[in-house]
Amino acid sequence: MVVRVEVLYSPTCANHLMWLEKLKKMVESLGEDVMIEETDIWDHPEAMRKYWSSIWPTFKEGYIHYFILVAVNGKVLDWYWDLEKVAEAIRKEIEAEKRNS
């Protein structure tokens, strides 16, 4: 039973390193049932195909330089910047997996 947290980010995003560190600490505090997977979309552009976003065409053309996407067990979170809401989504997935096992 593992909850998978995927973080797709652009290294050109000014605050991605700070935000990723905060997210990693929060995920670690939730226990061993949570796995975080970071993907630099410049190095792995194929990862963008998994999740559609209306900003991707603009991003890919170089008009914007920020990009962070968080998905918990494949569900994209629209409010990735709110760590408490990310933690809440993770806890819900942990509880759902416990009920289903």
C-alpha cells in the first residue's frame, strides 16, 4: 500500500527548488506509505503527455517559464501550492487504500 505523489516541474521556475524541499519534508512526515517522484519536464517532456494542462502549449513555445504540477495517485491537484491541501489529499488516498485492502 503506497500513495504515489508525482511532481512535474520546470527548472526555469523561480521557486521550484524551495517548494520541492517543503513538499518533500511534508511527504516524509506522512510516513513510509508515501512515495514522491520528481520529474524535470525539460529532461523528460514525455511526462507532460500524461496530464493535460491548458498552459502547456504556451509553456512549450517558451512564452512562460514556470511549471509545477502535483498529482496524488494520478489525480492532479489544482492547488499544489497549498501544502496542507496536498497533505489532505495524500491522507485521503492512504485511508482509501486501507479501506480497500
